[in-house]
Amino acid sequence: MKEYRLTDFLPTTKKELELRGWDYVDVILFSADAYVDHPSFGAAVIGRTLEAAGFRVAIVPQPDWHGDYRDFKKLGRPRLFFGVAPGCMDSMVNKYTAARRLRSEDAYSPDGRHDMRPEYPTIVYAKILKELYPDVPVVLGGIEASLRRVTHYDYWSDELKKCLLCYSPADMITYGMGEKVTIQLARRLAGGESIKDIKDLPQTVFLARKEDIPGGITDRDIVLHSHEECLKNKRAQAENFRQVEEQSNMMHAQRLLQGVDGRYVVVNPPFPPMTTEELDASFDLPYTRQPHPKYKGKRIPAYDMIKFSVNIHRGCFGGCAFCTISAHQGKFITCRSKESILREVKQVIEMPDFKGNLSDLGGPSANMYGMSGRNKNACEKCRRPSCIHPQICPNLNTDHSKLLEVYRAVDALPGIKHSYIGSGVRYDLLLHRSKDEASNKAAMEYTRELITRHVSGRLKVAPEHTSDRVLYLMRKPSFQQFYEFKRIFDRINREEGLRQQIIPYFISSHPGCQEEDMAELAVITKNLDFHLEQVQDFTPTPLTNATETWYTGYDPYTLEPVFSAKTPKEKLAQRQFFFWYKPEERRGIEQSLRRIGRPDLIAKLYSGMPPQGGYRPAAYGPKPTGGKPAGGKPSGGKPKSYNPNFTNENNRTKRHSEKPQQEKRGRHRRNF
């Protein structure tokens, strides 16, 4: 294992600058995360990228924003600009739960301390820097700024907010994955341009008066509803989101303009996706893959999670309604070369505490490596936010062969015992039957190899729900596909003598989800013998389809009304069904089932279990003969379920779907 010196890390103090013999710095990055010199941490990536381009870069991790601002002064002023990187995770998601309670641990801080970052560090840091150095450009980057580049709903303040630049004195936002745009910006500033004159740089956002918009407003521009109009009309906000999401996922996007406070937010189109060569160059930078020595003896939870993992691609074409990846990374997959992946794995092997097991060999989704459209011209015109919803695009090459090659090359390295897949697996890609039989064969081969060689006892998948109606709004496949995948998983485990588990992820309170949907989810997952662990209450995060639906009450693509559970009481009523097996939840669940007119589900959840005190089936009262009960369900007979995966008779799934016919194409049973 190589012994790293202090000068092998980006400098963080005046002393470290002196050790390098530097009397100035070109760029100073302020990060709300601890400094981990690893390609999974954004500030390290941007710092190393600038360094490789010949710039002198320093980083100030988690500066103290109280008192005399000494952390903001200690390195002085940079020659070019300050960069603000608020962290790998949105600061508000990082600090608060879906119930707006303070989290007990900050995964990106030493020893998990939750007092190391302010709320909205992008705004806080920028204000301090401009107060201290008013003439030095301040550039905002990272996921927090990226997802707040236009009018957006903010769940934590419960209000519709303007572009982040309206609250921050910063000069510019760089959105998305930042290597290309940051290098171009640094070079132009180094060449003598003023940041106020740089208005044509792709993947940037700035504020301008109408007369100062480069080239004026043209027919090529998309003019969004103004912020003021969105405040008055939620439907206008929903319409805006569709435009923003489509342009975020297009190969050749248009410029977006939005009026606010008498000015315009100008969102320049993004750079094209990185090439394999460019991505390799980013991952091949001289990362130490370790936390900065200043944290010696302190645990950084997020680092512990990815310490022995390797990321093999960027981008995700799933387009899940609640996910921010497409807004930040885009839907087009950029893969690292096998050689670059192997180089990083060899670095991991040399780490002193590595025992031979890679925790993850994956990406935003585990099994999208090597996949893209066959006809690139079609992809260049495509506006779909997802390549696999409502059905898998016939132009998408779903061949898993290249991924299998990577797995086998990694497993063949001396020092590797197992390479596990910790990223979520898209089983709809495994079950898809295309016209290319070679791809179908590779999917079957991949499925068996995944289950037999790359599962560390528990395989994570994300069905998210059991109701196909809710799943459609989530942009997720039918739950029928989960049944099919579990059947294959269980059979292969029997054949191989394995005792592995599937760990499914589920979400409550997603737009479109009703209490009854959650009650039926509880019954269905009980019958699958799941005691759910990986669950979450839907948290609205900026610039996702689900958040805009939740706030506006409209589906941004159809503009049809959609119900959402919003109050704490409504959200808790849904979440409780995850934990039907806990004795302390039973009374509340039974009361809820009676209230919504589904007392029939009580027996399905609690058959064979002793009743709680005071519970008597006769308490249901006589069967009504007319009208509707309080829950709004039709009287007489058994309550009707609209979930095709649920029946009142035996809870076994039906072989039909309530979705449009075109969604069913390409779905066939397969023998693995």
C-alpha cells in the first residue's frame, strides 16, 4: 500500500499551501462535506480535474459559518474564483427526514456529526464570501444548486422558490456533472474574461435583464412561465417542469428562459455527455481514495459505505418520477472502459484493510452498463425522460454482454474473492425480451451469474410499490415483473443450494398513492413473507416529476389531477402499513382499515394471530344494505380492489393490467 503524504491531497490550510511552495491559489472550493479524496465525492472530482488542467486548487471542507468567518479567510482570495460545492447530497435531505425532523447522523461529516453544515450551504457560503471578497467571482455547483436552477418547490419551507441565484449573491450556477463546464470557465477567466461577460458557456445559469440576453429571445428559446405566474397558477408550474425535464434529457437541448423579479433566469443547454475517454480520464486522476489526514481516527459514514466500491458508469435512463439523477446526470449512459475499471479495482486491492470483497461494482443503476440506443439519430431527437417507461424503447440495446465481461475480468484479478452488486438492479431489463436473441441470452446468463456470484446474501431491488396505478405514476414497471423475477431468484437459489434473500425497497405517500393502496401492499408483501426493512416516506425534492405532481396537484405530462397525501396525519396513515407485523401498530391499522371501508383486510393481515385487547370481529356490525360506508366503498359484497396484483379471494395476482395496451408489449414469460 502506498504511503500518502500531506501534499498528495488537495491543500486545505495555509501550511499545506506552503508545503507545496505556493504563494497563490487559482480556485478555492468550499465544500459542505468532509474532504474525502475519492471519485465518488464531487468536490474532490472538481478539484482534481482543475489540478490536472494546470490550475492551483485548494479546498476548505465544512467551514465554520459562525463568528469571525476565519475559515473563509484562511486561504485568502483566489486568482480566478471561489467554487461552492454544498455536498454529494442535498443539504436539506441530509439534515431532515421526510417528517422534517433533524436526522441523528450526517453521513458526510466526521463521526456523523449533524452540526457541521448549515441549511442551504450554497446560499450561506456565497453570502459570506461576497461579504469578504465582493470583487471575486463566486460559482455555485453540485446537486443543491443544480436542482434549484429555476422556480422549484421547496418542501422544507413549504413554498415555491425562485432560482437559487435570486437568494444568493453568487455570479453563476454550473449544473449537472461539472468537469467540462468548470474547466472551460477556469480557462476563460484565466484568459482575462470577466465572469459578467461569460454568458454563452454551456451548462451554466445566470441572471440577466431582457436587453442583456445574448442574441435576444429567439424562436429557438423555450420561455417558461414566469415565477410570478407560477405563484398564481400551479398548473403553470407543472407545465414548466415538463419543459425542464425534457431539455435535461435531450442530446441537443434548447436554452430555457424564465422571468423573475423583472429579470430573466437564463439556463444554457448542457454539454454533450462525456465520452468513455473523458470519463476514464476523470476516474484515472491521482485520487488517494482516502479521507484527508486531518480526520485521522474519525469515521465518515459515507466513506465507509463506498470505501471498497467501484463506479463503472454515469447516467440513468430509468427516469423514475421521484429520482434526481436524470436532472443532474442525464439519461444517457457513459461507460468507463474495462481497463480503467480494472485499474481502480487494483488500487482497492492494495488498500491495507481490503479483505478481497468489493462491496459494489455498479452505478446509478447496477445493470445499465454498455446500454444505449441502436439508432443514434433517433436518440438525438428523443424527448422521453425514460428509455424504459411506459415500455422499453425498441431502439434500446439491452445487451448485458459488456457488463458480464467487466464482472469476469474483475473476478479474475488476484486478490478478488467476490465482487458484489450493491447498486439497485433493474429487473425489468433482465425480463425484457427483445428481437435480438443474443441480448436475450445474455440477460438470462447475467441473471444467473448475478444471483450465484454477486449477491452477498441479500439482493437489493426497488419495486417501490405493488399497485400498478401508483407504479405507473412512479415510472416503474408492473409489480407482476417483481413476481416473475422473484420466481426466478428463488428457483436459481434452490438449484444452486443457496439461501439468499431479496430485499425490496418501497415508498409510501407517493403522489397517486391512497391508504387502500398501502393496505393492499401490506397484504401482498405479507404473503410474500416480507417484513419490510428498506422503506421510506416520500420526500419531495426539487426538480423531480413526483415533487411537482405533489405540489401542483397535476401530472406535468397529462395535466390531470393527482391526489397526494400531504399532512403528517395522512402520511403517517400510509406509512403505518409497512409495519403491520409490529404489535404496537396493529390497533391503528385496524382502525384505519375500518375507516376506509376495508375491514376485510384485517383478517388477511392478522389471521392466526391473537386479537389485540378489545378487538371483536362482530364489532364490524351488520352488513349494510344500501348507501356507502364512511370509507366511501360501495356497499354490499366484498370491497372491490383496483390493484391487479391483489384479489379478495386469495391475494394471488391476476394476469391482467389496468394500464394501456401499448405498455404490455414485449412482456413475455421467460425460462431462465
